[in-house]
Amino acid sequence: MKSFSFNDAIRFRLATQQEDNRAKVQVFFGVFAGVLLRWLYGIVVDVVKGNPWNFGNWSIIIARLVIALISTVFVFSGYWGKVKDQPLGMRFLNSLVYGFSIDALVGPWTY
């Protein structure tokens, strides 16, 4: 995983480079949306099992959003180099799926 740089993630250097800002925003929001979709998927699965809708209290919702943003920043720092040359639609879909899978790894720590 040579494309990930911890210093770049801390300084968010990749997002401030002047390459293709629209594509970077697209990948960033794709990963962020994927992380949030995984969280909503877990809630919908609980509803299908017969439990009531339960997003948690406000502190849990805010914590999930903060954790989603933090994980998105770190994932974006290492993931952008791999998808920057892909076509527009494929890049967004891949980042959405990547965010979904990252939340599968990070999500259990938030409960």
C-alpha cells in the first residue's frame, strides 16, 4: 500500500493539490456516501428483523457522522491515487462500494 501516506492524510494534502478537483470531490463524497449507506443498511436489516426504527440517540448519530468523516479522509488519502484515471461513472461507483466496505471494518467499533 505505497499510495497511502500518513502525513498526507493528516494535512489533507491530496485534496489541496490542483489536479482535478471535481473528480476528487466525487471520490470523497462517494466514499462518504458509502460509509453512510452501510450504516443505514444495518438499520434497515434490523427493521426487517422486526425491530423498530432506531438510529440511536443524538450523540450516537453525531459520533457516527464524525467517524464517517474521519475514516473518509483517511481512506480518500490512500484511495485517490488508485481511481484517478478511471472513467467518471466507474470512479464514483467504486468509491461508493469502497466506502461501504470500509464501514464494514470501522462500523463495529462504533457500537
